[in-house]
Amino acid sequence: MSRTCDICGKHPMHGNRVSKSYNHTRHTWKPNLLKIKTEIGGTTTTLRICTQCLRSDFVTKKVNVHPANVPVAKQN
């Protein structure tokens, strides 16, 4: 399972952290990925997308509504 966004292709970046005394240490920056269930072409699929793609509305989440959580209208 790769750490890559299925929408934009964002992946881990590698480089150096540089301290105030100019010491270099290797570091890996990982994208903030979420597993999101969405409906594509009538079928439900799970995608690994970054939070920026989710905020930009590239994908709409599929939300399951349970009957117990739905407010019931009062009958007179």
C-alpha cells in the first residue's frame, strides 16, 4: 500500500532538516492521507486521498445514514 494520493499523486518528500547550528539530519515528510468511501460510476470504492483534495471538493464522501440516527417527525 503506497503513501500516494489517488487524486493528485502527492507522495512522501525526502530532504534535510537544518537546525540553527546548521546541522543536517535526514527527514521524510509524509502527506496527510485519509481513506474515504466514495461512489464512482454507481459502485462504492475506497480511495486514499490527501486532505487538500478533500477540502477542494474533488471527491464527495459517501455517508451512511442509519435509521436510528434520523430524527423522527412527531405525529399529531
